[in-house]
Amino acid sequence: PTGVCDGRSRSLNSIPSGLTSAVKSLDLSSNEITYVSNSDLRRCVNLRTLRLGANEIHTVEEDSFFSLRSLEYLDLSYNRLSYFSSSWFRSLSALKFLNLLGNLYKTLGERSLFSHLPNLRILKVGNSNSFTEIQEKDFAGLTLLEKLEINVPNLQTYAPKSLKSVQNISHLILHLKQPVLLLEIFVDTLSSLEHLELRDTDLNTFHFSEVSINETNTSIKKFTFRNVQITDESFPEVVKMFNYVSGGLEVEFDDCTYDGVGDFRTLTLETIKHVGDLETLTIRKLHIPQFFLFHDLSNIYSLTGKVKRITIENSKVFLVPCLLSQHLKSLEYLDLSENLMSEETLKNSACEHAWPLLKTLVLRQNRLKSLEKTGEILLTLKNLTNLDISKNNFHSMPETCQWPGKMKYLNLSSTRIQSLTRCIPQTLEILDISNNDLDSFSLILPKLKELYISRNKLKTLPDASFLPVLLVMRISRNIINTFSKEQLDSFQKLKTLEAGGNSFICSCDFLSFTQGQQALAQVLIDWPEEYLCDSPSPVRGQRVQDTRLSPSECH
């Protein structure tokens, strides 16, 4: 594209000369540049994006960026800068994104670096070794940030009110090894922060002191914990932070370790009553070393009544106890992907009166084997409309099945099924059966609007009379060798067709139809790139759009 200069990974040891005002985006990341001089970028007055990450830069002259008044994106991460000068940023009033991660500095300097950056929305600072101190003036002048990432695992000093000056922070990411100063930062950001994310923190010794908090006007709504360690003792302390949430609470645990057995008998419901405001809970890859001793958590079931969305992925879940399912009275969305659920345990989980408002259930990649049993078990879920049971090994499909009466979406992709039967519910509006071993499609589905059937062994398009209201069909990567104008026209409502990656025979009829229809490109979303001739052999590999046969071959 015009104005884009890509100089990544070229072993450059300096910024190339001769750059002009025509350059709008300059990427010199992953080189060996050591020095930025006042004259290197002087003529780049229209530069919007400058990427200098992953170099060896140790020196930037004072006025190096002075002429870059249109600059919106600056990446100086992972270099060898041991200090920053506020003069570098003085004229960058249009700057929205600034990444200073992974350099050699111990502090952000003696003067406020960011006071001339009124439009800055994303800021990343810190490093994993030498950066140990946050000073009161570090973030002065910043009022509104969408994301602030501070990598300060070895934080030793946090000057009170350092983050209080930023009036609004949508998302704060803190890399902290120990939680010693976490409470001070939490207090300072309570009225400005919406989403707090902690990374790589050992919370085993965390203690929450309510004394230091007298903030009543809070805006925090979401907590994320990534690669964090928690114990039975520290869990109640972490939960106390949730008491300061405004409105519905969202909590996410990603790749965390719970070093305990879920023994919350010492927990008074009063201390953690605000868990009752939890609306969205996401847990991915939770490690519980003492999994076999884990309690059933029944003493906190009573706090789960407001939860609307739960995702627990890849965490060895084999059962949701019936009593817990019955307490989840507001639950609308449940995702238990990549776990150990089987028909036997699902029967207990989806017991009578379980999840009464549940609309979406995702059981992708579990231990389900029988479609018939799965459908029957889920009949208790009267409001279920969306079911994803992809990546389970069903192999075969019985002649008939029972399903909840409101089902509209069913995902059976990657389930090794070889043929379709009337087991598929008639109520469906969306069906995904991609990546299976199907060689035909002859089901009548009167309400189906979207059909995903890519990566199978179909030789022709389905019969349009079976699918009278179909709007979208994705049937790429099958073994279809042709389709005609009459076939396409018979799908009266079809708006989108993806049929590339098939083995097309480029006959004269097929070429004349595909090349002669201008409107075809509006329906075929992957045209022309994915439509290649498989035969005749002289044109194999050519795009259908570009292929020409001689008159003698056509007559």
C-alpha cells in the first residue's frame, strides 16, 4: 500500500536515509538499530505509525521525533534505553498508542513523560527486571486511558496517589510477583478503573485490609487473574475486592493455580456477600494440584443465583452437581469446552429444574458418545436454543432423536459422523456439520437459514427444495466438481455461498456460467481466489475466472 514501508528483520543497524513525507507507516522492528538521531525522521511529517521495537537502541537524540506531529502509534519496546526524556514526546500531541515495555530503565525519569499527550489511549511501561519504582508524577497529565499495562514484577516503591491522577482507566494490567503494594494501587484506582487484570502474581500471602478504603464512588466491573496462585486462605481475601464493584460483576481466571481443597467453612457469607453480584464467570485452564480432595463448594451455592454466563474451559470438569445446577436460576450461557463430561455425568448436571433459563450450552470436546442419549438428557432444558457438541466422537447418528423444543442452533462439526438422519431437529435455523465424513445431504429442514458443511465429501450442492429459506451456505473443501445457474437459482433466498476449494471440472458450460454472471461475485464470498480448475489437465491449477478454452474444445 502507498506510504507503507516494511523494513522488519533486515539486519539494519541504523534508520535508512532518504525517508520523506510520503511515508505514513514505518516498521523497522526486529533489526539491530542502536541510535536514533535528530535528522533520521525529520522529513517524515506525515508519519502515523512508527515501530522500532526489538532493536538495540540505547540513545534517542532530544528532537528525534520533533517533526512527527501526526504520529499516532509509537513502539519503542524491547530496546536498551536506560532513561526517557520528556522532550521526545513534547510535539506528539496526536499520539494514541505508546509502548515502552522491556527496556533497561529503573524509573520513568525525573519529569512527567506524558503530560503533552492529551490523546494517548494505550500506554505500556515497565520491564521484568530493573523497573521497581512508581513515582507520583509518572502518570501526571493523563486523563483518559483505554488500556494501561505496567510490567513491574519487582515493585518495591509505590508513591501514594501515583495512579489517582488518571481520571478514567478502562483496563489496567499489572504484572506483579508479590501483592505487597497491590492494595495501595487498588485504592488509588477504585474511582477511575473499570477492569483490573493481575498477571503472574503469587496471591498466597495476600491480605485485604478494609481500613484503608473509604471510597464509595467506584466504577470497577471486571477482575481478571492470569497465571495467579491462590490458596484456601487467600481466596476469601481476594473475594473481598469484589465488594467494591459497581453493578454486575465479571470475573475471569486464566491459567491459574488453586493450591487448596475448596474448604471455605471458615468463610462467613457476610464477608463474601458481594459474590452474589457475580454475573459472568470465566475459568480457563485451572490447575488444582489436590483435585482429588476438592470439596463440593455447597456452602456457597446460595450466592450463585444472579450468575448469567459461566465458561469453564479445559479444567478437568466431569460434573456440575445437580444442586448447584438448580441454584443457577439466572444462568443463560454455559460453556464447558475441553473437559471430561460424559452422558452419565451430564444426566446429573442437567437434572430436573437445572439451569431453568439456559439458552446456550457449549460441550465442545468432551467425552460424549451418543447423540440419542445427549438429546434425551437435555430435554429438561426447556429454554435451550443453542447447543454446541462439536469435537465429540459420535461416529453414527440414530434414526430419530428427542431434543428441547426451542432448539435453533446445533453444532456437530468434527464429530466423525458419516451420514445424516431425521435425528437432526426440524426446528433448526443454523446447522454446522463441517469437517465430518458426509457424502450426501438429503434432509428436509424447513426453517434452516444457515448451513455449514465444509470439509466433507459431498459431490453436489444439496437439493434446494429441502432448504426453502436458506440464506447462507458454506460448502467449501468438498469434492464438488460443478454447479449450474439453475442449481443456484433454485435457492431462492440464498445471499451467501462459499464453495471454493472444490475439484472443479472447467467445462465450457461451467466457464460460460461463472464468467458470464457479474452478480455471482456478490453471492460467492470467496470468488475468485478459491475457485481453481482441477481438470482438464492443461488448465489444472488456474483460477476459473481466468481460464479460457479453445473453440474446438467447446464444440
